[in-house]
Amino acid sequence: MLTYLASALGCVTSPAARLLALQCALRANAHGCVRLPAGLLRGMRLNRRTEVWQELTQDGWLEMSAPRAAFLQARLLDDAVLDQAPGRSARRRAAHWALKPAPLIVAAAANPADRLTALVLAAHTTTVGTTADMAVVARLCGRSPQQTEVLLDRLVADRTLSAWHHQRDTDEVCWQPAPPHRAVPNPADTCAH
């Protein structure tokens, strides 16, 4: 779906609009209609961000119905999105995973560009390795390779990644997910015997 959106959306489409388009595409029914609860949009930090919806509307990718308090409803205008494999139930699972793309742990307060970059990397993370072509990663993020390098640096600073490296001779980018943070017990919560 990330590959489809990289070609379907304009090159200037913001990361926030790309994340919204991804959720819409993955949650749409067979007729291209999607209903996004306000709680989901709040969790994505996209609630009341009308400019993001306007981007997708101006690109001719969706049309939005009148917003309601409990949810927002839209109809996708690109029929190709409905032809994407796999089926709807698998797409719903993918929509949920895209919010928290394991094995990468993204801070809830992370900005859309950082969240989209982490999602792209998580989609390319396998049990065999954590590498991908830099041009592919940059295109899926809607950024240039230089801008993607800045985003990768921010993911290291935010402890989403332990490290990353761009192998310029092969144009591959390699990354290492940060180890999961363990909760440190509060001394006041433990009993001393």
C-alpha cells in the first residue's frame, strides 16, 4: 500500500496526508467509503487538521463528507486503491499495525514525518535484515534522499533506531531498531522485606 500511495499521491503531499491516506486506503470498504472515528484521528495527532484532508481532496484522491463529531467520512476517488491486495480483513490488520509498526517503537508525540519514516522502515524490516534501497525509502516517505537522512538521524535521536548507515556504493540504507525500553520499577511501589 505504501508503494501504491507513493505513486498515487503527489510528490509534495505532506507526511501527515500520506499517513491519513494510508489509513483511509487500508480501512475503506468495497465501495471506497471509509469512516474514521475521531478517537483514531486524535491518536494519530490528525484530529481537526482540515488542511490534511484538503490536501487529499485537492489532489483528487478523495472527497470528504460533512464532518461529524464522532467520525469523519470520505469516499476514495481512485479505483486502483480497491484493487490492492490483500483483502479487506488483512488491510484492517495492516491499518492497526501501521499505527504502531513493530519492531520499531515510535513516540506517540512524534511528528508525522518521523512516524511515516519509521513505518516505511518497519515495513522493510525482516528477520533476515534491516536494509533497503535509499531511493525506495525516500520515495515511500515522499522525501529526497538527503531529507530522509535527516529523518533517520531524528529517529536515532528519539531512540526509535539505535543506528543507521547509508552504503553509498550500493545506495542501500541499513538500520538497527532500538531495543525495547523496559519499565523501571518505582522504588515506592516495591516492598522491602
